[in-house]
Amino acid sequence: MKTIRLYHPHTHEGIAYDPPPEGIALNVNDADAELLEAWGLTTPPPALTDAPTESDANMPVEGASPPPTGTAPAPRPDRRARATADPTSTEPAVDTSARSV
């Protein structure tokens, strides 16, 4: 048996674990310990202090040109297909995809 520290949500031997940020200690056999380590479940997640904050992201970079003022980014095109059907019609839709042979 080996004691590991589980840092990520996982179900082990029918028990669902949702560990706190500091992890939870589990006694598992050596094979399970190796598997959980291989899956990365025993590796602590990165600390939230490592992520840049919004104020850090808006800080000017030395030597970089300032962003243009008064311009907005171009809108992104909508790539989703649009179905045009009359919701008030009671007539069945015409199948235009059928081909005559």
C-alpha cells in the first residue's frame, strides 16, 4: 500500500472524490498509485497566483506600440447555417435535395 495525494476529481473504488485545492490523502495499492500518477491526478494544479490578472494583461509592454484609439475589432462572421422556414405555414416543406434520375 502506498499513500498518495489526490488533487483532481476522480472516482476510485466506487467513491467519488472532489478534493480541495490542498488535495486529499488516499491509501492505494502500488498499481493504482502508478496509474493515478500517470494520469496526472496526483500533480497539484497550478496556483491561481501564477495566472495573470486583468490588470497585468492591460499593462503596456516596453517597446510595444500603443493600441490604436477609436477603432473596434471587426465583427466575426457567423458560420452557423441558418434554416429559413416559415413557422406559421401548415404546408409540408418541399424537399429540394431530391434529384430525378
